[in-house]
Amino acid sequence: MTPEEPLPPAPQPQPLPPPQAQPAKPKNVVERVVGAVVAAGAALLKYGAILFKLKFFTLFFSMIASVGAYALAFGWQFAVGFVLLIFVHEMGHVIVLRARGIKAGLPVFLPFLGAFVSMKSAPRTVYDEALSGIAGPVFGAAGAFAVLGLAGYEDSDFLRALAYTGFLLNLFNLLPFLPLDGGRTAAAVNPKLWVVGLVGLLGYEVWRPSPIVPLILILGGFEAYRRFKGRNTEASRAYYSLTAQQRVNVGTAYLSLIALLIWAMHTYPVPPR
């Protein structure tokens, strides 16, 4: 018998070639937006507890809400600039309040109503109230002039219009009627100036009706009545007790700032479209 020939070895299975990578399809805008929203939501869920503990949480999200509200009416560029001008204005109050030893929180924004600063302790005298009151328009005017300077550098009519809006906003705030900054400032000169502010606001409402002015009149009316009712108390007399020099200082700063803002609005009007 002849020996059997060995069988040929069985073919070994060859590894399959790796699949060729397919070029990724570019994401459309919707997919990118959805992805960003999902990522932001995941981050908020993960770090939300920390954010809520931060002091600027309310400031940041109230600013975002105000930007969104103003953007619907005026466009996002104007909304961002306008909210930043309000922020500069409000930080003037915060800085001076804290410098005078009065605890004050960061600004909180209210869409279409501006912003406010909460005080954890009351001013000791009307002089403190006046200084913190006028500080907002002083800082706000400085911010508007900074925008005006940038407008000249960039030759931007948009920035000129934004600066004009800043001048107008701060001038309006100087009307001598509570709870406007001018009402708090004028109280250190003579509370009777509130009558001038009342007439001015009524005239403004007739000239250009606004849903905000009636609200100011109601709030200011209640505050003025409360102060007038308690004007003869010992605490009230001590609160409104100022030296003649303090009254002169506040009055001079108040009238000078009004004149400066009127001059700025007259000299740099809104550019024609």
C-alpha cells in the first residue's frame, strides 16, 4: 500500500479589511443648535446647584432676560448695548452705596422697566441717599460718552444712536420725582422739587404716552405721601438735616449733570437714517 498523500492544509480565513471611514456629513444648523442646547442643558443640570449659590446668578440671568426682551423690539445689537448702559448706571449706585457703608446687592434687571439695586440697610441721612441716587446718572452719562467716543472712532451711526439713548435715559432718571434717581437727589436740596417732577412726568405722559410713567407716578405718589405724612417726626427731621454746604454740593452736581446731558443730546442728536 502506498502511503496516503497528505491533504493540503485548509485555507485559513483572512481577516476582513477594515471598513473605510465614510466622510462625516456636515451638520445642519438645526442639528448644531439642538446639540448646543443639549450640551448647555446637561451643564446646567450638572452645575446648576453651584450657579444658584453664586451672587451674580440673578444679575446674569436677569440681564439675559432683558436682552431677549429688548431684542424682540429693537434687535439684539441695540439690546446688548442698552442693557450694558443700564448695568453701568446701576453699578454707580452699588459702588457709592457700598462706599458710604450701606450694604447693597448687585443689580436685578426687569425687562422694559430697567433695573434696581436692593439695599440691605437704609441710608442714614438724605445726603447718603442723594449721593447714591445721583451716582447712577453720573456713571450712566460716563458710559454714554464712552459709547459716543467709540462711535467717532468707528464712524458708527448705530453707536451714536445708542449713546443718544444713554443720554436720554439718564436725563429722564434725573426728573425730581420718586422713585427716580432725580427724586432721591432733589430731596437733599428741597423735597418741594418733587412737585416739579410730578408736573414734568405728567407732561411727558401727555407728550409721549408710556405704560411706565403711570407706574412711576403711582409708586412715587405713595412714597412721597409716606414721607410727607411723617415729616414732623424726630427721625424725619434728623434724616433731612443737612449742612448748607451739603445742599449746595448736591444742588450744583444735580443741575450740572442735567445741563451736561441736555448739551450732549443737542450736540450729538440721533443720526438721520
